[in-house]
Amino acid sequence: MIENLVIVESPAKAKTIEKFLGEGFTVKSSFGHIRDLSKKNLGIDIENGFEPHYTISEDKKKVVSELKTVAKRASTIWLASDEDREGEAIAWHLKEALELSESNTKRIVFNEITKDAIEHAISNPRKIETNLVMAQQARRVLDRLVGFELSPVLWKKVRPKLSAGRVQSAALRLVVEREREVLAFEAKSQYRVVAQFIPNGESQESMVEAELDCKFETEEEAIALLERCKGASFKIEEIEEREGSRTPPPPFTTSTLQQEASRKLGFSLNQTMRYAQSLYEAGHITYMRTDSLNLSKLSLAAAKGAITELYGANYSKVRNFKTKTKGAQEAHEAIRPTYLSNQTVEGTAQEKKLYNLIWKRTIASQMSNAKLAITKIEISSPKLQNSFIATAERLIFDGFLRVYSESKEDEGDSQELATTLPQLDIGQIMDPIAIKAIERFSQKPPRYSEASLVKKLEELGIGRPSTYASTVSTLHQRGYVIKESRPGEKREFKEHTLMGNEISLKVKSQVSGAEKGKLFPEDIGILVNDFLSENFSSIVDYNFTAEIEAQFDKVAEGSLVWNQLIDKFYRPFNKLVEETLAQTKHATLERVLGKDPVSQKEVIVRMGKYGPLAQIGSADDSDKKFVSLAKGQLIETITLQEALKLFELPRVVGSYNDQEIVCAIGRYGPYLRYKGKFISLGKENDPYTINEQESIDLIEQYFERERKKVILSLPKIGVEVLNGRYGPYIKRGKDNFRIPKGIEAEGLTVEKIEEIIEKQIAKKSKK
């Protein structure tokens, strides 16, 4: 007999927990969910109260069989899956699938994997909370109904292999709407006026830079202001000094961790959650799926102790943050280190970086405000209605800023404030050195990054901590959006400068609008969004999607029966699906751009079987031409000139050693095709203008690299030994084999190569 069997979701978690429980406890893993809705007939009996039909996944049958065997020999079974709704559902599915008895089955939860937390959980077991399970079941059933009924509509009316989902479709709508805002945006110029002053009789070191407290809509108004400044006298009208403060940000929730890890560390949402999961399972941080800002009394005391020891008592300020997120779930803790005395932990480089971020944010949230001295100086002239304002901020006490400063996204080109100003007095004369009227343009709305999209979804109450990463990941997988960086555009601006009594003009330029790691909709994403918006407006409606989340919360509280929620949604939805299938035409995305000046045939851009394309000639033309749209080009914005340019490729650039050189653009960018090889042009070469000699240089560089890459070539056995990015390796056909440490690649024999290959194939087969 086994005295106690503890079942958790992951092997890593099992390993950590086993260390704390000791003898008398056997810890096993279910490897995540063991059951899901059957794929037959939706897996839902619609006519029988939406009763779900669950089946054990093929890859979990062996796990379930082993757990059943062990459970029969155990006197007490402890279900220790995660503490959120998903974890509660896993515990319930385990109880059902393993046919566990109510009498010897106990449910335990803990927010962190520490000895104290686990011992406390064992001392305070409870029953499975059916309301939480039903809330998760309602979500799963509703999402299955939406996915399985809506996706086939897209297959028939738009294109095969597409998908739609409740949260996914609302997120796609946000990206598409923002793209259209950006495309419709027209930049407007304004003139800001800045001046450099020196206190009368002082040196250049005492210079003060100030800005006029109004902007001008036209160039004429700005020049008129400079004209009024000719010969004007300036003096200090007012000096205002005050003390300000900055408060620290709250500890991390799932979404704020994803946002900050994206901005500070460059992690994708999936990477952040993967590293956080590893840290949690190793016992380093609390549970990573939470929308709570709460910290336990013990952790508050630990933070106070750590701050006092590291920085001094004056840096400590105990704070309790209140959760403001719309529809926030169970009162979990925020994400924090389990032991705040540990500034670093063992793990991969990425895990260490993420832990360090969590530690700093948690500690900072319990630190004193930063105190600032803010000085504002008003410089006026009898000739002007407005004043010039100089402002400086000086840090008196760094407080939480000693540890952590929160990053911001899309801050634009906000001006840095001066840290000091010279000693000045009211009435002091200020001599102008230069007064400049600088043209500035309004900024377009920023496209969403993964992090800012999550922030927006959270603000709208759409989705939950456990859904954000998978939602954004699905948009990528379906090809609805693409994440990339795009360079800005060079823009000229005017700068009028008054020095003495002369006004001069300079036309300068700057690069603006550069975007890094932003989400851009693809044509198929736009088509799907438009189709859903037109035919299933409620599915992509933000308020409706958020209201469904609120209904799930009511199920979790026990104030709403789960299948009543489903019934209210499903009946009108199902009717709409049937009507759409019967009445709606096939959705197309097509534009006529104009005529080809050579053939006088229509130039059309449309969605083809394999993606967006440009076409010269109508559908019934026997000699019509096609070409795929380039990366970043959209059907609804491409111009006639841009489309015609696409038909210039592929083009024959010349020849080399009596072999033709062809230049074209492919899936991964522009390339040269020579002797069956595809050679990238790189970023510095233009596929439309590259000449024969430049192409030959690229070809020679390519073959030189290839020659250096080959260490051994053994055509008789179809093997090459090559130099790779991570060192030498063996290549046979499409398969690569690692060369074990200590073996010199240059000295490999045929026998040794065959031995290495056989060993690695056998090892792979055994796995």
C-alpha cells in the first residue's frame, strides 16, 4: 500500500514537491489535462442541456492507466493541480477519470511551491469546488461551439483551414481597426518655439533652454512671433519651486509581467509564460497566472526586512494594492519571488533575467516614494503675450527608483527635462542667444505590440490571464497577423532661427515612424475580420465578449447555472450560422487598380489560393499574368505603380560561366537564382537595380562560404561533414547528426561516421 499519493500537472512540479513532503508521500504527474471534449458530434449533447462528452486523449491513456493503478494502492489521494479554474477542472477530471472515491480524495492548493505552503495545504484540504469547474466547463463548451460552428463557415465562405474564436476574433478586430486608423492618419504640422537664454552678464555655462507655452498651427504665425522677438527684452517673471513625488508600480500580474518582459527583455508572450512556469515549478516564484495585486502578510514582512537590510529603513513603505482589472478572478496573490531574500536563482539565462525583473518589481512596490524638486521658471517680454517656460526636475530622494523604473511603450519624442537650472532671481534680465521655430508633425496612432494588445484586451475585460499568450499565438499561427519591425520614413522639417536681428531658414530631415516588433494584419486577417464583423458582429463585439467573461465569473460564484449561460448564447448564434451558410456569398478581397500602360489590360489585386496577388488581365484572359504581393503590401492599400513594379521580377540580370543569373523575390525576400542555388540579396541590394557584376560578386561570396563549410565530402555513402553555426556536424540527405565532444571532425573515417549515425538513430528510436 501507498500511504499518500499526490497528483500534480507537471514532472518538474512533482520533483520540487517531492523534496518537501519526504517519506510516506508518492508524487506523480498527470502531464497537464488528461481529458477533453470528444471531437465526435462537437463532443456536446446540445439537446440534453449541452452535456459535454469527455474522452481521454490518446497520448494520455498510458498516464491514466498508470495513475489508476497507483491510486488503487493509495490510502489517501491528494489532488494538487494549480489553484485557478483550469487547475480545479484538472483535479475534477482526474477524480472522474481515475474513479476516485469521495472518502479518500482531498483537494489541496498552494500559491507557491515552498515547504511552508505545501505543509499548510496538506493541513487544510478541501473538496473540489464544483462552481469553479463549471465555470471552466462553460468556457470550454462555449469556445468549442463557437470554434466548431464558425470555422466551417469561414472554410466555405472565405478559405479552407481558417479558424475563428471568441477572444481571438476580438483581438484580431483590434489589430485590423488600429491598422486602418494608421492608414487613414494624416500628419499635421505645428511649430514649437524654443529659446536659449543667458542671464545678463553671465557666461555660456549658465545657459537656460525654455519653450514658449503655446504652439502655432502655421509657418506664418511662427515667423510673426520671431519678428516680434527682434530687439525684445526678456526678464524672469516668476520662479516656482515645489516638491513632487513618484509612486512605485504595483507587483506583477500575468499581463503586466508579459508587457514588461516584452519591453525590457524582448520576450514574446509565450517565452515569458514558459520561463515563468519553470520558475514557479522550481519553487522560485508564486503562481504565474493571476490578475491579483494582493501580497500576503508574510511576503509584506519579508519585503520590509529585505529592503531595510539592503537599503535602510527609510526606503521601506508597506503598501497594499487593490486590483482594478475588469472582472478580476479569484483573490490570488500577485506574482512575486517565494523567498525575497534571494536576489538571484539557479536556471537558464532567460529564467534568471525574468526572476530578476520579478524580484525588482516586488521589492520596488514596497519601497518609499521617490522625491523630486521641481523648478519652473517663467521668462516674459513686454512684446509677447505668451511666456517662455523652463522646467527642471532634480531627484532629492531616489526611493523605489534605486531598484526599479517602469518602462513605457510608444512614448513618442517627449522632451527630456533638465536636471538643474542656474541660480536665478525674479526680475533678472535674460539675454536671448537664439530663438527657434521648429516644425513638428503629429504622430500616427501606434500599432499594437504583443504586450500592448494584451493590455488593451485586459482593459476591455476580454480574456483572462491564462488565455492571453495562446490568443496572440493563434493569430500568428493562422497567418492573420505578422510581427515585424519596419523602418521609418525620412521626413523634412523647417527650422527658422532668430539670432540677433536676422531670421534664417534651414530645412532639416529626420527619420520618423520606425516600428519595432509590432503586429501588422495580413490580407487574410483583414478578410476574416471583415467577414465576421459583417455577419457575426456579436462575436467580435468588445462589450459582448467582455460580458461573456462576466457571466463565467457568475458561474464561478454560483449565482448562474453554466448551461443556462450557454443556452442563451447558442440558440441565436446557431440560427445566425445557418442563415449565413444559406444566404451569404463567398467573401472576396479584390480591387481594380487601373490599366497596364503596355497591354491596356486591367490590373487587379485579389486574394488567391496561396495568398494575395496582383493580376494583369481579367479572369477569362488566357494570357493573364500573376505575381504575389511583396511582404508588407496589402490589397486595400497597394497602388497601381507598386503593383506594376512587381511584374518586373523575375528578371535576367546577366550570366556567369555561361549560366543565367535570375533575380526574383520569394517568401524570404529577394534572391538570385544561379545553377539551382538560391542566394539572398541581403538588405543592401535592390532586386530591381542590381547589375551583373554585383550579382557575380554575391555568387562568388556564396560559393566561397560553401567551400569553407565543407570539411569532408563522401559522395559514395551520401554523407558530408559540414561546419555549422554550432560547430561541425554530419549531414546525410535531409538528416543532421551531432558529432560527439572529443572527436575531431577532420579525422573522421567512414566507419566512425556510420557508427555515430547508427547510435543516434537507435537512441532516437528508443525515445
